[in-house]
Amino acid sequence: MKEEHERLRRYGEDLENLLLLKSSPIALRLLKKGEALPEGTLRPKRDRGEHIALCQAFALARRDRVRVAMFKEDHWCFEPLITYGLAEPPEAFLDGLTSYPFFISEKEAAAKRAKEIPRLPLGAYEAILMGPLREVNFDPYIVVIYCTPSQLRHLLLAIRYKDGYLVTCRFDPIGSCTHAVIPSFLTKECAISVPDPGDFERACTADEEIIFTVPVERLDDLMSGLSHFERSGRGYRRFTHLMRPDFPQPPFYREFFRAWGLDEAKEEGSSSR
């Protein structure tokens, strides 16, 4: 096994363990024509005689820890065929007719939105390869993590730790299989996306799940931040519900409150009352 794969596998295990994730982070790569598939990769149409949606492939990778490659013939949902450049966009799509009038009330606005959806060049890639990060045996471009809001908060703390990096996003409630991958792949920036109705209905994504995407180029920073908080006693498990008045204040809290002329905790572990 390549040394890089061993490192990524350790990252996958640490993410699951430190954040108490219910499913595995997904390692994902876009395959160009002729790239070989890793051994043991499932192709749904070839191997099972089935078609699935891309969100269902994500579910197989993260929940069942199956390595999946989605070629054009495997897909059973129209949008990723367009946005991943596997098929020519129909005029009806570009005219917004997949959104108008059900999702967007104005036809012109629907057409504008359709043209703004992130897309890869037609024919640039042949397939989408994915599998659990903790068992990765290929070189991924991004890592997709399904998590709860509290786990997302800790991921954002971790990715911010090195240099104050903040994740900025535009949220679209439709097309999470697109928004969870393509913007981060193109920009090398982290992203947050909302599981769309298909992800919820067809891939059985839970009500409380949200998606955090990390380009591989930023994964070291994320893991360094997670390690820092774990070593300093501020790991994810450390944060618990605490409805307590006059809770203990860190020293800099007390300095600020003293300067403002407000009540302050007299010392660590005590309150001002």
C-alpha cells in the first residue's frame, strides 16, 4: 500500500473516532478516460444489473463501506449526468424546465439558476470513484463528510485553527450531489451543503445530517486542528450540554469583564456570587 494511502486511512479512522461519526467520510476521485479502477470496485450496472442515483452511491460508500464507480450507464438521476459532464445538457434543462414552476415560480429565474449550477466540462471525466476514507486505495481529490451540526461546528473549528480560515458558502436545497463535490474540486475550498430531497428520500439521509467537503489539499490542516483540540482537552467529546448560570470563566473572559466593570468569576472554577 502506498504511504499516502496509509496516512489517509489513518485520517479516516481518526475522523470517525474523534467526531463519533455515524458513517465514514467519503474519499472521492474523478476518473479520466482509461484510468484503471482499484480492485474490488463496484460498478452497479455491470456488477448488479442495477442503476442508482449518485446520492445512493454516496450512501453505499459511507454507510456500507463499498467502493463504487459511477459511469454514465450506472446513473438513475439526471442532474449529475449533466453537472459531471457525462451527458450533453438538454435545452429543457438550460431553459429551467426541471425547476419551473414547481421549485422556482418564474421561468426566467429558473433558467438563470440552471445555467449557474456548477458543471464540469463535457467529456472531461468518465466516472466518479468513491469509497470510505478509512479504506482508501486510490488518490482522492476531495473528502465528503456527512455529519450533524455539532460535528460540523467542530470541523469548522479545526479547519480554522491554523490560520483563521473560514468556510463561505451559497446554499442550494437542490443538487447536493453536485454542490458537495464540484465547487470544492474546482476551487480547492471547503464547502457545506444541504442534503437535497433526493438524498433524503432515495439515499435515506437522516434529518439531522449536513455535508462538509474538504479538498485533499486542506486535509492536513483539518486533522492538525482536530489533533490540537483533542490534545488540549477541547475535543469533540468535551463539549456537552451545560445550562449553568455563572459558569466558570476562562482568564481572558475575566479580564474583559473586569475592564468593562462587570461582575466576573473570582477565580477558575468559582463564580462571582
